[in-house]
Amino acid sequence: MNASSNTRAQTLPAHHARPDAQGFFGRFGGAFIPPELRRQMDEINAAYQRISRSHDFIQELRSIRTHFQGRPTPVYYCKNLTEKIGGARIYLKREDLNHTGAHKLNHCMGEALLAKFLGKKKLIAETGAGQHGVALATAGAYFNIPVEVHMGEVDIAKEHPNVVRMKILGARIVPVSRGLRTLKEAVDSAFESYLQDPVNSIYCIGSVVGPHPFPLMVREFQRIVGTESREQFLAMTGALPDNVVACVGGGSNAMGIFSAFLDDPVALHGVEPLGRGAKLGDHAASLSHGTEGIMHGFNSIMLKDSHGNPAPVHSVASGLDYPAVGPEHAYLYTTGRTHVGTATDDETIRAFFQLSRTEGIIPALESAHAIAYATKLAPQNPAQTILVNLSGRGDKDIDFVMEKYGHYAGENHCD
Ligand SMILES: *Cc1c(COP(=O)(O)O)cnc(C)c1O
């Protein structure tokens, strides 16, 4: 695996030059949106290109990361888990220790800082499980910019703790009662609200998805995860990791850590949720089982139903429940730079308990997909190292896991 990825990485173009000016990563990405929205996106892009290079922006973001978020987060060697699995040495990038307990705050603080520089009076977003809403509500509180979160009524009922968090943080929740009353309708509602006053508000996307420039901007705000962990891993071990592993929903935590290793002889593995199995509707493994198409304003690889619309998806981790991936993932996968693996719900729950019990770290169910995959990869590559992006902590998942999977806790293989 190493020899082949070595030569391949060296002959590939410089990945950090992507996307092109129209937002294309190869043929993926772009901005397939109405002209009115396109004008707004062009303005956001121009402002981002200018402001993100300014001394004041860079200094303020750096200070926020250190003093508010608690960065850098550590890289940790999982000695117990490594010994238990027997194989490659497993390391974690501890994004669970980032303020609010996940990587999402990295790009929400960046987006909100951009909004501040642009003099925006409102941050608008949709949320499904509520994690993006909570991160954005945190950023809004920090910058004293009002936050409006659109959320389907079904999700509001399901995700009570995150709804409460957003309210405590001062965000206004807009319940969406149309259609299936979940994420898709919340996206429509949020876009409508944004288009009513695009001059004074800004739409904040929660992953490396959506029209250009969001896949680029969110990746750049998440790049800190890769930059830090590359330096930390080198300092700890004297070498680069052989493998980097991250779960992929929309793909922001994976692009964040991958971006620092694209030009290195390092194998990059994105892990998709295989849910209950490979049947359409039972998983959200978009790259593994999807086809090319346009959705939510960008061209990528996605799961479609028989009418070509976004297919229903399932994952035990609500943060991975998305029928597409960001365009850069589609590009990197189809050009052979990244590998794609999967973890089922069942493998994920076992990994959730295993990491908790061997290392004293309760992972988010999303991140537990990456752990599950790493524990499959490790025995096949005993002389190697694996760096896993632990994208978040699992406190949000504990009630659900014990109610539905409590019986797993007592199994032998989880001791
Ligand atoms: C939202 C979320 C994810 C999935 O989003 P990506 O954009 O694919 O990173 C993964 N892990 C955690 C903890 C999340 O909250």
C-alpha cells in the first residue's frame, strides 16, 4: 500500500491549487444555483478571497483558536487499543477536545468572523441533528451576531438537548412545518430567509458541501486540524503517519485533516456509514454506492432514488446522514488519491464501546465509524501507523446508545 501511494502522490498535481476559479475540483463542484443566489455567492467568494488573506483576519482567527477554542488539540497514542487490536499503531487527533466537543466549531468561527468583517447582522443556517446549529449559535454568541436556525419540526422533537443548547446560547429557532418536516425542508426555508435580505445576512453551510465557495471556505477553516496534526505527529514519532482515517458525512472533518497530507506519501481513508447494509435507504455511503449528479447546488457523487432525487439515507450517526459528499471528496476518490471504506452501525457501536473502555474516551457515533475502520485496517498493516481524526465526543449520543444498544456493553469483545 505504501509503495503504490508513494509514487502516486508524487506524480499528482498540487492538490491545494483546487478548486479552480469557478469552484470545480475536476468536474465536481461548481455553483448550480439561480442567478440571484449566484450573485450573492460571487460576492461572498470575492470577500472571502480578500479578507481571509488580511493580517487582521488571520490574527483574530489565530487568537480565537488559542484562547476560545483551546487549540491546538492534542494528538494521542492509543497504547491500550493498539495492544488490544494487535497491528498498526493507532493515534487520535482529539477534536473532541475542541470547544463544544467537535470539529464543527472550526468552520463556524471562521464563517462568523467573515460575517463580522462584512458587517452582517444575522447568521442563517439549517440544521438536522442540531450539531451545526449549536456550533453556529456558539459563534453567534461570541461575536454578538444574531443566529437564526431553521429546523424541521420532526427534528426539533427528536433532538431536544441540542434545541435547548441553541436556545440557551441565544439562537432563534425557526420551526419548519412543511413537507416531511426534516432537513431538506429546513434547507429550503433557510435559503428563502437568506434571499429576503442577503445584504445584511449570511448563510453558513455546515460542511464542505453546497455551491462554490463553501466547499473551499469550509475546507480552509478546517485545514487547521491537518496542519496541527501533521506537525504533532512528526514531533511525536519522527515520521509522517502511513494512514490517515476520517469519517465522511459531508466531509468537512475529513477534508480538514486530509488537506495537510495531500502531497505526502500518506494513504488517506474516508469512512462512510454503511448503516444496516448495502440496500438503498439502509445506509449513507455516497461514494461507495452513489453516482454522479447535481444536488444542493453542486455536482458530486450522490445517492439518488429512481426519480433522480436525493435518496432516503440511514446511519446510526445522525451527523453522517447525508445523501452526497463534498465535491473535493468525489474528485480525490475518482482520481485515486483517497481510499473509501465503510463501517456498519453494528461495527460502529462496538467501536464506540471499545474506545470508551480501553482508552477512557467516549467518541461521537460519527467518529466511532473512523475508529471501527481503523481497527479493521490495523491488523492488515502491523508495521504501520494510523492517525484517526476523532471528530467529536460522544456525550450527545450516550442516552440513545444505552437505550438502543445497552446490551452490547456487556459483550466479551467490548471488555
Ligand atoms: C457533523 C459531524 C460529522 C460529519 O460531518 P463532516 O462534514 O463529514 O465532518 C462528523 N463528526 C462529528 C462529531 C460531527 O458533529
